[in-house]
Amino acid sequence: MLYPQHLADAEDLFRRLHDDLPWRQEHLTLFGKRIAQPRLSLYQGDVPYTYSGLTLAAAAWHPVLADLRDRCAELAGMPFNTVLANLYRDGSDSMDWHADDEAELGAEPVIASVSLGAPRRFQMRRKDKTGEAHCLTLGGGDVLIMGPKSQVHWMHRVPKTKTTVGPRINLTFRFVREPQRR
Ligand SMILES: O=C(O)CCC(=O)C(=O)O
Ligand SMILES: [Mn+2]
């Protein structure tokens, strides 16, 4: 469910988060090669989270992120205890096809996605062979609530673009369960 321009203070939020957050360049190891992710990111939350082979430690909430977490929780009607923030510096930054279906998120996670800054395309395609696909443009202040079936049946991505675009921040608020003890 898309709530277009839901955040009236989107420009101020973008500036504060862009300037204040300790953005990091993370790397992934694929086939033995260390590859820089095509974006900057950071994680904050009450519990650790393992995402794409990276284990992200619990970290204190920036007050702006804590406030947005609460606003999203009210909109979605459920709590969130973590946020993954991505900074797409320009059109060559992107996020490849994936579903947010890690076990710690539970079988049918609801995820709230906040977009700030430049608009970017957000594509979805079904995991099965139907070929069904959708494309949205997520602009500053938009909030997308991805419902319980979204990660089960769909993949999504933010493709690179050759169009000149400014920086964009995306925040995904998630509810991560306490890691199981082994
Ligand atoms: O940038 C976006 O709109 C999506 C980000 C995303 O899919 C994620 O962080 O898992
Ligand atoms: Mn995602």
C-alpha cells in the first residue's frame, strides 16, 4: 500500500539524515571476491540482524529514525524494532533483485519503506513464472507498506538509471525477532 507524499517534512528529514548519519560502505563476498555494495548503508535497531551474509550489530536509534519508526508503526498498525537505511548517491547506485525473507523476519513480514530525496524507480516481479511485474516511482515523502505476502511472492529492486538524479535515502523499518540460541 503506497502513501504518496505522506511525510510533509520530507525535505528536512532528508537533509538531517544525509548529513548526520554515519553512512558506511559495506562489502559482500561473492564467489570469493570482495565487492563494494553499490550504495552506502547503515543499520540501527534493538537486535542484531543478518542480511545478505552481513551480520549487523544492534545500534542506538538516531532521534529522527526513532521518530519515523513510530510514525510508520502507527501507519502499519504494528511495531518495528530495526531500520536498514540506504543512500543511493546517484543513478549508478542501486539494489539488485531480492526479497526480504530472512528467517529472523518471520514467515510473512510487514516492512515499511520510507523514501526521501530524489525519486527512483522501484520494480517488483513475481517469483513464479506468471511474469507479472509492476513498477512504481518512489519520491520524497512516500511511504510504502509492503504487506505480509510481499516478500513471499515477490522480488523487488531499485535499478540503476542513466538519467541524472540526485541522492536518495530509503529507510526500511522491520520487525526482527530475537535470534534463536543454538
Ligand atoms: O530503496 C528501496 O526503495 C528499497 C530498499 C530495499 O529493498 C531494502 O533495503 O531491502
Ligand atoms: Mn528489500
